[in-house]
Amino acid sequence: MAKVKYKKLGRSKKKLCPAINWPFMVMRLIHVAITTAIVIIITLKNSELSNAMKMVDTSSVLYTGFYFGLLSVSFALYFITSFIDPGYVQDGDDNCNLTYNQHADEENYSYGTFCDIIKLIDSSLTTQPQQDPVPSENEEYKANDQQHTTRNKISKPIVPRRCGFCRTIQPIRAKHCADCKRCIRRWDHHCPWVANCIGERNHRFFWAFLLVESTLIIWTIRITWTSIMWKGNLSSTFGSHIINIFALVVLVFFMIISASLLCCHTVLIFSGKTTWEFVSHSRITYLKHLQEDQNPFDEGMLANVFNFLCRFKVRDWGALLNKGMQSANVNSNV
């Protein structure tokens, strides 16, 4: 593995909020510009929305009010997700006397005594000359005892280490984001469109934004489709409604993305996983010794949904992990 050069950061030096970086601000402006442009197109052209805006009857007023209300909620959720603290790990969050890791991996965790585990693995891989092809009862007992000892070592409580990039102590499920240059609690992924990390404190707002945005896009696709007067000659239709057709193509593109993300994150919420844990299960230190279908953070579908949507306090994932590891260890011994 190639060594990475690290810039020393003082513990007393205040870190700037990544939300104010100009590349992130540009992404937010692009989102606002695209959304505003499409809304202007469907309001200026002859469409259901523009016709409803001209009417004063109850149904037209409700139609217009619901659409622009949904648009306002979408903007609000977008900026909340974009500007809120996703769960930055602060120095002093965990009062542990730990050693700085100068060779940072993506999974900055260790469990048990690392040297003891390496010795166990090394001893288990060392080829010994076989004097008797049939193992004796004493040898079988030693082999079973060694496997039991290895399981006990792996099932020890996981101890978080310092991040090799920003030197903060990483709680369980936290990860350093190269874009935000911070460690994020319960890191899911970095979303370039919202220009922020998706973590423990803003993941629910991100999911709500996907839900509202997908609904709004589907509604806008219907409005845009009905505003196009389709004629027998395709070239004449394209020439007279080129702006509407372009807006329709853009809407379909973003609808596919937002609906796909909504479905994926909904499944992850039900299972109690993050995108990072789902994709990198075999590379994460606290998960790679478990089977792919084993998730120590799964508390049941209803509990997962409730905790995701209604629990706003930061959780101690280490305690839940150790509990899940003990359960997995008991099941493996049965």
C-alpha cells in the first residue's frame, strides 16, 4: 500500500465548515437554476399549471397551491440537507487515550489486541509437519480450543482509533470524507448534488428530499407532456415545442436518478445499513468477519424505520455493535 503524506493539524485549530466552499455553492446554484428554469417554462407555456394559475375557482387554486407548496418543501429539504451538520466528529467526543494512526485506512478501527490477532492468524497458517495422518484426541482438542480462542479475540469490544487524516477519534460507523475533509458519524456517502455528506444527522432529510423531489418531478413531467401539442409531423412538433421537449428530457433524466436513489435508500433504511456498509462490507473492519447477510445494527424493520425518522440524538453504535457481535457469536457456536 502506498504511503500517504499527512498534514499535521493542531487540535486547537478551528475547522471551517465545508458548506461554505465555493465549489459546493456552485452546485447549489446549479440546482436552483435548473429547477427555476423548468418551473418558468411550464408556467409561461400553455400547460395545466399555467391555465390553473389564470383561474380563480377552488380546484385551480388548490392545484396551484399544492404544486408550489410541494416545490417550496423540496427547496427547504434540499437546503436543510445541504447546510446542516451531517454529523461532524469533534475532538473530545470520545475521551479515549488512543494512539494516532499514521497510516490511515478507510476503516480506522481495531478490535482486541491487533498483535495477538496477527499471531493467531500467523500460527494458524504455519504449516506443521504431520507425524500421523489421523489426528489424536489431544490434537483435536487443541484445534477446537484455538478456534474458540480466535472467536473470542474477534468478539472483543471494538476500540476506535484516531483518524489518520484529521486526527479526530472516530466513533463506530464514522468515516473520513475526502471532499468535506472531516470525519462524519454514521457516514453514508458524499452527495455532490446536495454538496454535503450524508450522515447521521441529515440522512432523514436527504431521504425526505428524494421522496418529495421524485413526486414533484413526476408531476412536472405530466404537466410538461400535456403542454406539448403532438402533431402528425414529428419535425413540426419538435420545432414548435423544442423548449418543452428539452425540459421533458431533463426531467426524465433526473426522475430516473432520484427514484433509483429513493428506492435504494428505502431498502437500506429497512435493513439498518448505510450505503458505505452495503458496498464495502468485506473491507470494513467491524463487518468483514461477519457474513454478508449479518448486520449487527439491524434492530428489526419497524425499529429501524422509527429510529431513522424519529430519533434525532446521536447514538452509541459501539454498544449496539458489541451486542450484535455477541449474538452472532452465540449463533455460530450453536
